[in-house]
Amino acid sequence: RVAFVSMPVLGEDLQDKKHLHLQEYITVLKRVTTKENIDYLPFYELHKDYLEKNILKPKKNKDEHKLIEMSMLQHYIFGRNWDSISKTHGFLTLTDYIHLNNWGAKNIAQLIENWININKSN
């Protein structure tokens, strides 16, 4: 069996136009996975639900590429953990506008582990 884990919410701002485009992508992705008999693991939905329940206004107007570079520098050179980098950048679940912190890693791992356990006997 094959499974596809959906993408995270980009930037954590559910009103941002990037998020609206992502919703369209997720809709198409669900349709394709259903048609091709591929299991869909709903990380996007889990992430969106978490953000709706834990409202935090992410910082705006930062150069996304620079923020990614700053996150990598802080982690790999200065040894900061992903969650503290998230907090510094004003995010709950991301270290920058794209990459997940420990919250995301744990939740994706849990989705995959559950899927594997369900499909062990198949």
C-alpha cells in the first residue's frame, strides 16, 4: 500500500492567499488519492484544526527565504532547538513559513505510525 501525507498549512495564517491556494491543492490531492486508491493521511486538516483552536497571529513581512536561512543557522550553528526557533519567529508549529517544528514532526509520525499499524496485516 501507498499513503500520501498532506502538506502543512503554509505560514500559519489561515487568511493568507497562499493558504487559499493550498486548500485548492488539497482538494485535488484528495480526489487523486481516492481515484488511484492511495491512502490519504490528513496532516493538513490536523494542522489547520490545531491552528484554529490555538490562535496566534504569525509575524508578517519577513523575507521567507531569509527566515529559512536564519532558522538553519540558529539550529545547526548555534544549537537552538526547533521549538525555540518557532517561538522567536512567532510561530506555533513552524520554524519559518514552511518547515515544521517538533509539534509537526510528532503529529506526522503519529499519522504514519497509525497507518502502518492499521495496514500491517494487509
